[in-house]
Amino acid sequence: MPPPFSWIVAIGRFLYNFIVGDDWTMAAAVAIGLMLTAVLNVNHIVAWWLIPLIVVSMLGISLRRASRKAR
């Protein structure tokens, strides 16, 4: 019989692997981008463009790093 709260640990491990995965820097950049967007929106500054900009920038950085490793 499994321990009583093993399902909580399993869900936590799944979420960590799903969100962070192989590249923790991408997850950190998106989290920081979400926080910055929230701060800008609270101050009545339209910031819908910030997350796509961060994701595209981080994708380029991630691809550059991967191509350097492959050489």
C-alpha cells in the first residue's frame, strides 16, 4: 500500500518536470516576465507584448546554446 500522500509528491514531480523540464532558464524567464507584466498592468501600463517578446528571445538564446553544444 502506498504512503498516504504519495500522490501529492507525484503531482509535484510531474509539474516540476512539465514546467521546468530541461531548461530552467526558460521557466525562470517566463516567471519573471509574468511578474513584470502583472506589475505593469497594476500601474495601468499595457504589457501584453512582454511575454511574447520574452518567449521569442529565450527561444533564440536556447537554440543558440543548443547549436553550440552540438558542435
